[in-house]
Amino acid sequence: MEGQSIVVLDAIANGCVPITSFVGGLNEIISHGKNGFMFDYDDYDGQFLKIKELCQNQYLLMQLRNQTKQILENNQCKKTT
């Protein structure tokens, strides 16, 4: 798990869909469009449009949330309270 953001893994454990930039080892756990979204750090328009799409498409949001569960299983992480 070295090089991967603990904050992102914690957010996933709490039901968030990751929308990140290509930094560190996040590309090892996030597959763009499958279990989250990755953008160049300065692609503000792309990030905004994806957030807007997720807000408007609850079905897509739920699909991605289900896919993020696989990230947790693969990284042996558990939700903390």
C-alpha cells in the first residue's frame, strides 16, 4: 500500500467514489471509469463534468460504489468508525 493515499482508501471505505489526479500509486487501485475517475491535475473541466454527471446519474454512482468495494477487498482495508 506504499505510495497510495490512505485518505482515498478511507473515503472509499465510507462510500465515496474516488475522483483523483494521476499521483502516487492511485493508478494501481483505481481504474478510470470502472471504480473511479482519474484526471490530469489541471483538468478542472473534466473533473467538474464527472462530478456533475455522478450527481445527476444515481445509477452510475451506485455502480461505481459497488466497484469500489473491490478496491477495499484487494487492499484488505476495513471501514473504520
